[in-house]
Amino acid sequence: MSIKSEIKRRRTFAIISHPDAGKTTLTEKLLLFGNAILTAGAVKSNKIKATTSDFMEIEKQRGISVSTSVMAFDYNNIRVNILDTPGHKDFAEDTYRTLSAVDSVILVVDSAKGVEEQTRKLMQVCRMRNTPVMIFVNKMDREGLYLYDLMEELEKELDIAVSPYTWSIGAGNRFKGLYNLYTDEVQVYDPSKKDSSEKPVTIKDINDSTIADHIGADSLKTLKDEVEFIKDMFEPFSLSLYREGYLAPVFFGSALNNFGVLDLLETFLEIAPHPGTIEAIERKIQPEEEALTGFIFKIHANLDPNHRDRIAFLRICSGKFERNKFYFHTRQDKKMRFSSPTSFMANAKSIVDEAYPGDVIGLYDSGNFKIGDTLTEGETLHFKGIPSFSPEILREVINMDPFKTKQLDKGVRQLTDEGVAQLFIQQPGNRKVIGTVGELQYEVIKFRLEHEYGAKCRFSPLPFIKATWVTSDNKKELDEFLVRKSGAIAYDKENNLVFFAENEWMIKIAKETFPSFRFYTTSEFKDSLKV
Ligand code: G4P
């Protein structure tokens, strides 16, 4: 098959949600449809239930997510690549980066809880990149919010136009089924057929008189009224608006009862974009270009301390990846080849000979890669959209074993290359400050430094609540700032200037005192979020 047809048959996406909305359950049902797993319960939830100190749980999570980081399967000759994202909020940064490697997302919302904190944050990242979004309102078998209110909440809180693609016939005890506004089909919900792969009773045409026999005359009347109303109230679905990231089609269902999931999957395969243009700083890359390009968006440490190898996850952006062919590692300015690139078909790892745009492959790495690295066939490229986010907790690394300084340095560098946390250096004395978005990260780092590098450290709290990147082209102001704020100045690994703020007020004051300054909450200045 040509590269073009391989691209056309690929859909690479992530399922995102606030924890507990049903992401794991939905993923599992999709994998069942793709015959990628044989039984329900095969996908482990990567939630960490313990909040702190449960190292084994953390390690388990890391172990599990190697195999579930990417789940690929074929459905109706379409290659579906699902990229997993951690559920725990302390790993949010990992999720943000994974979103740079997908072409679209499915957002799962709990029908009773509506838009929750993580939903909002994740959507912000999608909106930054105009990632096409489909929304799945889950748990319709439970009493939930009034649907119009929920739709309004989605539209307002997520800052996106919503368009019902299916509509729920009742909810909770009165949940009778779903109506598809575009196929005009009514699917009848039968709670006794939970987990069955049998298709539900489906009646084409909302005016078919037999529908009332299945869902009752009252439910049918309500449905008809509601359909009239929602057609007036919401934008009709538009493929181009969806693909541009301005309009999200909304689906309803119950992942647990496998109801509404097939509709979601089939519509997704029809409307979701195949791999498209990806922007690098230097130029735009088209997937059908002959030369391979790709970037590393995730690095996973090997759990076994005897095998220090890591797995670097490469998203292919253009061309065809071939095993044992030499590729150019642009940051290190060297050629590398890979004898055992891994694919994640049907949830099992296997060596792959070739891969295409949209695919994600695992490359064994002994420390060559860091997040954001690019592989090409000779061109120097830097992909956008793999930023570091403004950490909200900052702690100084205190070495507890002076004989292991080298190991500690190496460990801190490597772990921060993996994106576990961010490293900042403060002068004088080359003091290392680790910034994270969650508490749990410090425990992971401490544990891993000890177990993987033999280094001992503790973390000393700093009085800062935020690190923001700073730019200015006014040298005089910059010099003054460096002197006046010396205690709150640091540099990231790329030597970018970073300001540690003790509170929001400090940023406000700094902005007023130094009008030429720009403060950013992501390391990617060009299209990042200004504060
Ligand atoms: P997450 O990955 O988004 O965190 O959510 P997950 O799928 O683990 O689902 C969270 C809880 O919600 C699970 O229950 C799951 O069984 C339940 N759930 C998912 N989809 C539906 C649905 O359509 N209807 C109903 N009623 N419940 C649903 P749990 O008790 O927390 O976990 P478990 O012990 O059942 O695994």
C-alpha cells in the first residue's frame, strides 16, 4: 500500500477525562470492538488511588502504562491508535504532551458531574492547538444533570460550540435508548444485555410506529419534542468546523453497558481526521512527504533496574519508518538506527519493520533521547507543541550522600529528560531546583534516584508557587531585573530565563515595573499561554 493510503486509514487519538468519568471503561469497550482484547477487565485502570507514599502503586502504574501507553488495533481496515493518558492529576503534564502527538481526542464526561477540573484543563490544551474534539457523555444509565443544562455547561465551560450527534432517550431508571440525529435511528436500551456484543434493537426512522412498543409512547413523545427543540437550539454538525476544532459533536451512552459506544466508534472513524500537517518551527510538514520525520513525546523508564534502557515513544509525522535504517537525531547531530522498534498492536508489544504517519513506535534508548527530540532523514527540525508547563511546586534538591554526587546529577538530568519533572538551575552554586505540577512527582523522583541511580536526596521546600518563563528585548530592564530579583531567578535546561514567583501579586508587580517583559506559563513562547 502507498504511504498515502496508509495515512488515510489511520486515526490517532487520545481519550481524555477527569478521573472516574469512564475513560478506562470506554477504552476497554473500544478495544473489545477492535478484538484487541478478548475479555472485559483486561485494561487496568492507571489511576493511583493512594495519594502519597504508596510507592508500589506508583511503580505499578508505571509498569502498566508501558503496555497501555499506546493501543493499536484494526477496525474495518482502519488502523486505530489510542494513546493513553494518565488519570492522576499529578501526571497532567504527561497528558498534555501526549496531546501533542494525537490528531483528535474523545472527551469523556460524567453525565452527573458535567465539566470537572481536569476536563477544563485538558480542553484548554486542545483549544490551544485546535485539536478536533468529540464528546462522550457517559453513565446515562444513572440519573444525571438535565441534558440542556449539561449541553450549556459544556459549551460555556469548554469554550467550544457543541452539536448533539446522538440524543439520549431519558436517563437513569428511565433511560430507554439513543436517537442518532444523522442516521435517524433509534437504538433501544436493554439493561439485561449488559456486556453483550449483540447489537441492540435498532429502528430506522423516528416516525416508525413500532418504536413506542419498545420505549413507550411517553418517551417517544418527549424524544420527538426534544429533537425539534435541539435542532433549533444547537448548531448542526459541520465536518469542517469539527476538524478545525471549533465544534464538538456530542454522543451519549453508557460505556459500562457498552451502549452508544459502537455509534461513537463508527462515527469517529468516519469523521475524525487522519494524520495531517504538523507544524515545526522551521516549516510545515505534510504526512505524505517521502522523508521520515517524527518526534519523541514520551519516555518511559524500564522497571527492571538491571536494564537501564528506556523506551522512547516516537510519533511519526511523515514518511515511512523502517527498521535498521539510519535516521538523523537532530539535537545530538548524529545518525542512529533501531534494530528492535516496537509496535503496540492488539495491546501486545512486537517488533515492527515499518510504520507510517500517525503511528507511534517504541524505541529502546540508553539515554540518547529527551522529550521533544526529532528524528529526520537529515533535515534539522523542531516540532512545536511539546512544551513544558509552568510548575506550581518548586523544591531544591539536597544531596544526602556526597559520594554519590555524580549519580545524583545524572539521575536528575535523565529523569527530567523523561519529563517526570522540570529542572532549573539557580546561581550561585549551581543549585538544582525541581519543579512539578504535583506532589507525587517528588516521591517518584526520590524513589527512582535511590533505586535506579543509587543516589540519596531530600527536597527542601522553596517559598515559590509558580515558575514563569520571561522574555524581553530591553537589555537595561533585563539587567536591572536580574540584579533586583536575583533570589528568584533561575534557568531551565535550555538556558531560558525563568522567574520564580512567591505569589500572583509578584508577577503583577514585575509586569508593571518591567513593561517590556513577557511572562509565559509554558516553555514554548510562540504559542504559549501568556499570564
Ligand atoms: P476513569 O478511567 O475515567 O477514571 O474511569 P473508569 O473507567 O475507571 O470508571 C470509573 C467508575 O465509573 C468505575 O466504577 C466504572 O465501573 C464506572 N462506570 C464507567 N462507565 C459507566 C457507566 O456507563 N455507567 C455506570 N453506572 N458506571 C460507569 P468503580 O466502582 O469506581 O470502579 P470498578 O471498581 O467498577 O472498576
